[in-house]
Amino acid sequence: MNTAPITPADVEEHIRAIFEVRNSLDPDRITELDTGGYGFGYRTRDPRPPYPSKKAYREALESWLASIVSYRIEIDEIHTAVDGDVGMAWGLYHEEFRPRGGETEVVHGRFAEIMRRDANGWRTLFYHRDATPFNSRGVYAPAKDGQ
């Protein structure tokens, strides 16, 4: 149990660990570290409430993992801040994945995550992911005429 005040470095370390554990493609390791939370992201417009249990989260992960051949996610840029026991992280990332029966895709996106650390560890309160046409600096890149 860590009772020391959290720092921006603690937040960054935790977020980097979450991104890295996703690369393991191991649902047990992912659900142990990544608690989910309220949020929404680029794969669906619908809001995502937290899973009702770790078991339900693991089952959803297993279903998604069965739909892909390969997956890799990396942070390209990260910023962090702290307000009491709440940590915030935001930045840029890219994913490379290949769905079963499909071609490899690379998605560049932005992320934001708000989490709290208590006696039980970190818990995600809210997250957001988006993937719009961005340039390499994470700035909106409008489509060219006729595209």
C-alpha cells in the first residue's frame, strides 16, 4: 500500500504500464492493471460504462482478442498532472493491429485518462480516445478536396 502523495511521475509510470500491458495480449495481466472506467473512444461513438465485474471485462477482452491477429500500441507523447489523489494523463499514441481476415491498420490518436490512487491502487475514473485524421503533431488534418 502506497500512502505517499502521488506525483506526475507516478501517473506517467502507471499509464505507460497500462499501455505496455495491452501489448502482452494477456487478458489476466490486462485486467489486473487496467481497471476500465467510464469513457468513450474511437472504435465506437457510444459511451462505455465500467464493466460490472473484472470477469465481464476479461470476457470482453477475450472476445476482442479473438477478433485480431496482432496488436501493438505505443505512447508517442505524454503529459501528466496531479490534483490531490487524482492523476491525469493525456497525449498521443499509435496502434498497429490486424483484424482477422483484414489488412494491418495503423491508427494515430489522442488519449486522456483521469484516475485515482487509493489504498487498493489505481482506478480509472474516466478515459477518452480519439482517432481523427491528425498530422504527426496531433493536430487535425483536414481532408483534401475531392477525398
